[in-house]
Amino acid sequence: MMTRGGTKLANSMLALAGHRLLSTTSNAAASNKVVSGILTGRTMGTPAWSTTFLVRAPIFGVRNGGTMALGEEKEGEDKKVSTTGTGSGGGGDNKDEKTVASYWGVEAPKLTKEDGTEWKWTCFRPWETYQADLSIDLKKHHAPVTFMDKLAYWSVKSLRWPTDLFFQRRYGCRAMMLETVAAVPGMVGGMLLHCKSLRRFEHSGGWIKTLLDEAENERMHLMTFMEVSKPRWYERALVMTVQGVFFNAYFLGYLISPKFAHRMVGYLEEEAIHSYTEFLKELDKGNIENVPAPAIAIDYWRMPPNSTLRDVVMVVRADEAHHRDVNHFASVRILYQFCLVCFIFIHIFIY
């Protein structure tokens, strides 16, 4: 048991050191440097030991490394940053303001293109860009054989009729609606496979990343066509309604039969190829103006600077053909796995 003298000594030491140990200013500054190094370490070359330092940091520093502490420090930095000058010699040319594009108050690293110009997109990075394979076979079709294949095929055909009736020849708005739906299956399938991998403690064979990449690619299609076609308020409302219904329906369908879900997406992609082919015909006839390609499309697909809307439709159609082959292959792969499980079960049950 601590004596009365020892208690007084401990209280005196805490009184002297408490201000420094419990100060939010010093600890917040230290922890903010840690968070900044971790969030920008991938592109700025931060040493790998920064994560270890975060784990071993004092508990008060970690607590004060939250959004409130970062916000307080940001307010202090804003007071020190010089703004646009309005006095003698100002002229509005003195711009030293920091650009903070992160919720955590961390300054985003500046990236450049191959030609040295600044990279202006935050929705994707230069290493995520690619050149589309335009030589892919666009006429490939999987003939429905089984009952599930026919059900998936005619389900997609039945969805095409109201789409044609609503959009008619407005292929820009049609593409926008198509991409809001096409980006859902990859995310749902990747999410369910992710949870399955966690439950079974097994690898996914790369299918989680494949499906999530597909969803991201479809989302970039949408971001591109948003620059071409500005949706009206009732079209936005329709997108919300269709997405709410389709997400839940596809989620349940994937739980019941992943083979049916992937086969349905394969046929959806075939319809997308048909829609973009009709889009190209309207562009060639002059019914739709062949405007310059959006800047986001030029950077995402590494297209020439003088590319047009027709070039954008070409690369998007090639992407849809790739998604078609992936989902049809996934459906066949799942069927083989199901048949193998049934064969093993029957063999064990009989013998």
C-alpha cells in the first residue's frame, strides 16, 4: 500500500507532467503527421514502418488524431496561409492557398501524366487507365440451351421492350440508364464472393477483384456519358427506382443461383453491344452530333486528344464485349463446379 508521502509525490509529478501529456495540441500534431504519412505513403514513398509507429503511438495521440483534431489544426494552418492579395502589387496573382481534397485534411499528392501535365482526376489514377481492345469479337452469342439459360435470356429480352419504348432514339440518355444498371451486378457478385471467402476461410481465385473491376469500369462509363447527356429530373428519379429494384432482385437471384445471375449479365452485355451499335449508326447518319470526346474519356482510355464521341462509343462497346465473355465464362464455371459437387455427393451416397 502506497504511503501518504508517496501519494503526495505522485500527485505532484502528475501536476507537473499532466499539461504536456494530456495536451491536445502537441499530441494532435504528432498523430496528424502519422495519419498524413500513412494516407499518402502509397504514392509518396513513405517507409513501411509508419504503420507500426501508428500502432505504438501514445493513446492520447491516436485519440486526438480524429477529425476534430485535424480540423482544429487545419483552422490554424488556414490562418497562416496567405490569400489573394488586394493591396499594392496584389492584382489577384498571389495564390498560395493549399488544395485539400481529402476528408481527413491531408493534402493530396500531385500526380502528372506521361507528358508532364498535372493529373486532374480524383475518381481514378493514371495506373488505372488502359487502351481498349477493339479487335474483340462483337458477334459472339451464347445460345440458351438449359431452362435457366432460356429464363435468363427471355428475362433480358423482356426488359428491353420498356427501355426501347421510353428512350426510343435518345441513345445518350439510354447509355446513361444502361450504365447505372450494368454497374450493379459486379459489385453485388464481388461483395457476396467476398463474404463467402471470409466465411469459408478460402481464396476466391481472383474473381472478387475481377467483378469489382467490372463494376468500376461500368461506373466510369456512366461518368463519361454524364458529360455527354445531361439527365433530366424524371430520368434521375427513374434511375433511383430501377437501381433500387434491380439491386435487391439481383442480390436475391445471386444467392439462389449464381449461374443464372452471371448468365443474365452475359445477355445484358449482349444487349448493350446491340444498343451501342445502334448508337454508332445514328452517329454515322448524322442524327446525333459527333461532339469531341470528354476529357475524362481521353484520359481513362488513353485516347488521342482529337478523339470524338464515336471513338468513345467504340471503346465502351469493346468493354461490354469483354464483360459479356467474362460473365458467360463464370456461368459455365459455376455449372461445372455444381455438377462436380453433385457427382461426388451421388458417388458417396451410393457407394
